[in-house]
Amino acid sequence: LASRRAEFPFTSRCVVAVQRQAAADVLLFVMYVQEYGADCPAPNTNRIYISYLDSVRYFESDPPSKRTLVYHAIILEYLADAAARGFQYCHVWVEPPKNNQEYILHCRPPPDRKPMKREVLHGWYVRMLKLAKDKGVVTRFGSMHEEFRGITSASQIPMFYGDQWEVTVPDLAKQQQSQERRRGTATSAHAAAASAAA
């Protein structure tokens, strides 16, 4: 992991939202981000990875139920700021915590520990990205499969530090190398058989 971090240097950032409630500061929202700048080699150049995002249900608003609106606005402002600093791509691994697993904010009350379905979290991000597109903050968005459909090698997929990326992408690269070796062996065997038949 250390060599991977040296190969693709990045800046870590932590974005938080705090609300003053009854003379106490309440932490409501936390987002961990990795920023791979212009000095980072391809394919990570000018890319952002939102590695973790977490929130709790303590946000107070009048009228109530404005939590999603506020959290979407925070992410949109961060993306707009990142674009102004030269970043061109943002990646998010959409995977909610499993039962009894917490990402950043620990020791939640039991009602807040119910696991979220992947489809629900995906929908939350899609709504935010549609809003970002409407506001001109992003030009397009889609899945990893859509983004990297035309690649010829798994090494063209950006590699981010930690999380699922370091597990998934190397596995894809190994699978591809294994398939290429098998194809190469099959081609060699076919060529040898053709030579023997001649």
C-alpha cells in the first residue's frame, strides 16, 4: 500500500458540517476525500475520490426535513471548488455500511443503525448528481462500467488508496493478465498444431 501511495501521491481532505444547537457544537456530516492533482501520474491525474461520507440525523431545520438538501449542497460546493482548482473527475464508491458496521461516526443510537440498501444510497447520489448537472457543476456522470467501457487494459482505471479500489482494480488486472496468458498459450498451441499439420 505504501508503494501505491508513493506512485500516486494525493492530498487528504476532511470536509465537515457542524451545527450549533443549545450551546453545543454538533457534528452532523463528514466527508473524507483524496485529491490527486496535476502532478500525479495517469490515470489518476486531476481526479478526486470521495472515500467515505457519513452523517447523523441530528440536523435541525425549520421547516424540518432539510438534511438531504443541506448535505447535497455541501458536496456540490466542494465539487465546484475542486473544479475551480483544476480537478476534472470525481469518483465515489457507493457501498453502504453493512449491519453493525459504521464508517466514520460511531456509537449511533439503535434507530440510526439500520442498514441502508445499496439502491437507496445510489439513488441519493444520483439525485445529488442530477442537481449538480443542472447547476453546471458536473458535465456528466455514470457508473464505473460506463466510464471505462472502452479501455484496453485494467491499468487505465485510476487506483485510489484504501477502500474497495485497492481490492477490486488489482483483481481485475490479474484476471485480465491471466486471460491474456491463456489466450497466448492457446494461440501458441494453435500455431504449433498448424505447423505440425503442414
